[in-house]
Amino acid sequence: MRHRAKDTTATTTGSTTAAEILASLLTEEGAADPYPLYERARALGPVLPTGDGILLVTGYDEAERLTRDRDFGVLSAETRAVIDPGYTAHLSQRIINSSLLETNPPDHTRLRSLVSSFFAARRIPALAPRIAAAVDDLLDELPGRADASGTVDFMETFASRLPMSVICELMGVPEEDRHRFRAPASALTLTLEIAPTPEVLLAADAAAAELVEYFSDLAVRRRAEPRDDLVSALATAAAEKEGADSRLGEQEMLAMFVLLLVAGFETTASLLGNALTLAFQHPLVAHELRAGGIPAAGFVDEVLRLETPIQYGARLPLAEGLDVGGVPAPLGTVALVFLGGANRDPRRYDSPAEFDPLRTGPQPLAFGGGAHFCPGAPLARLEAGIALPALLRRFPGLRPAGTPVGRDGLMLHGHAELPVALG
């Protein structure tokens, strides 16, 4: 994006500056409800410099272009080493930095090619019967998991278990092991926050060590007895040598396993929780979804737009002379792309704060774009599109029961706990 540059000083209006908005987003209150802060930012402009090398991007068009522009990349190992030389002391950050999340082409292209066939558009629809069966099994179990008042925590009993079951099935994780991953996966995701605390990093390191140990052992078993699953495919690729080179390094393999597990679970769990909350808030919509009067795909897309599970990503310029929406982005700039803000941009959506599952307009920027578009996006949409109507049909009297507990941090937006009565 090469356009006429604007002034690079921190944007100010009245007593509000871009830096103050960012600081507010990083508070517990701001993370719980970031949307008013996005609106305050957008009132100043779709791209705001904070004055310290950070750009806040809340405009849809600017965010979409930035996620697709190959002149911008993610926070690679080389860049992270300059910004935070001590990051290698943490296993969790080394693992994330070796994964698809924080590699740029050509390494990103090589790594993505190893998993792309498992998430190919032609393959995902074939998983629908297996997902539907998993949904039915979980719905059958819900009454037995309820307390004396008929209440369950939806996040624990359904929203986390469904995507964990699906991604573990794809990866080849034995069913008896799948219960053990929710806590370490949640601990690891907090390292993706803008400023994780030392306590968060210690917990994430312990979680990463647990996951690395598990997948190291599973990879050995799958090399000995390969199956039609992701762990077998990647373990084989890491073992194959061409001269002195390997298609996949051992640490890259383990990072891929950890990322696939965490990303395949956390985002979809938040999507399911956010979807049910919106169904409660809009009972007529829930009735139509239950009866088939509203397409499940449209409902899911509107949930992704209005309550985006992944609120932001970061992009960095890879060359000199770049800008974002006319704002200069010299080397060293970090553009924080607030997907949750872009998805409520009134320039692209009429009445953007309203929930309308029949809405027309651009696809929400819930899964990024370009080379880093989430490969699991079709799978997440399919899981939610099958699960929500089935849940509402099985339990037509489903209702809120108690106060939900939000997730920690700003990156992943959703519930940690969502108590519901089965009715």
C-alpha cells in the first residue's frame, strides 16, 4: 500500500489520544468490551499512529488490505529477536515463533503446504457426518452432566469438547487423551497477548512443555505405525531427509502440532459460546434457526462479525517506503489490526452494532486474510453451523442460568464459563 503519507505524530482529539485508547484496550474492562474503544479510535481515523511505532487499524478496508499485502508480514524470529531479545528464554514463545503464526514466506509457504490438504475445501464437507455424530453424542451427555437444578457450564461440557474432539480426530490423538488438553491450550493462548505478564509466561511455558512431551511421544508412535492423520503425515515429513535437508524440522513439527491443537480448539470454542449468547439475546432469531428459517451459515457469519473470536493480529512492514491507509509505516512499525473493530466499520456495514443473520455485505475479517488466512476457517464454520441448530432443537427451553465469566485478555474474545439451564 503505497500512498501519500500523513503526519506520523500520535493522533489526538480533546483529551483522547491513540495511545490512551490502546492503553484502555489492555485493561480488564477494555478487553471485556472493546467495541466502544474501537469506535473512539475510528472517530479519529481508520489508522491511528500512537507515536511509538504502533498503528491502530480499525477500518475494514485498511485491515483487509493489510492482511493481504505481501509487503507486510508477521512477527518473525528475526524481528522478535530485535524487539525482545529475551523471548527465547520461554519455551512457549519459541514454539509459537516456530509455527505458522509467526513465519513469513518462504518458510510459511513450506509449512502450510504440509497441512493444506487436510483442510482443503473439498475435504471439509465430507467431515459433516462425523461432526454431526460428535454433536449428537455430546447432546446426549448434557443432561447427565447437569447439576440438581439442570444447569451446566456450556463452555466446559460442549463448546470446548466439540472442537477438541474434531481437531484431535483429524490429528490422530487417541480419544482417551483428549480430555487433558483444555487447560494447557488455554494457558498457551495468553502468550499471544500484547504484553503477557511473567506469571502468564511461566504458566504458558509449563503448558508448552506438557504438549511438547505428549506430541513428541505420539510422533514416535505414529512413525512406527502411520495412520491417515495429521500427526502421522507431519511426523513422516520430519523424518524424511533429502541430503542434509528436511521438509520439516523437529521443532517446526512440534510447533505445528501445538498450534493445530490450540487454534483448532480455542477459536471454535469461543465462536460457539458467542453464538449461543447471541441466540439468547435474540430469541426470534434462535426460533428461526431452530426451525430452519434462517441459514445456519448466515447466522455463523454474523456471529463472527459481531463478536469476533480473534480480536486482533499484528503486521509489520517488510520493506521501506510503505504506509497503511496513507499513514507511514517505516521498518520497525507494528500495525495492530483490530479485526473486531474492522468488522463493525459503518463504512462497510449498515447498523454495524446490530445482529442481523440475513445481512448482506463483505465477509467478516474473522480469520485474517492473504497468506495467513486461517486454514481451519471452513472447519470452524462447519462445526458451528451443525452444532447450534442441533443444540437449539434438542433443548428448546435452553436459557441462561447465572453470570457468564469472560476470557482473560483481549486477543481471544469469548467466555471462560457460560452457565445454562437445559430447560
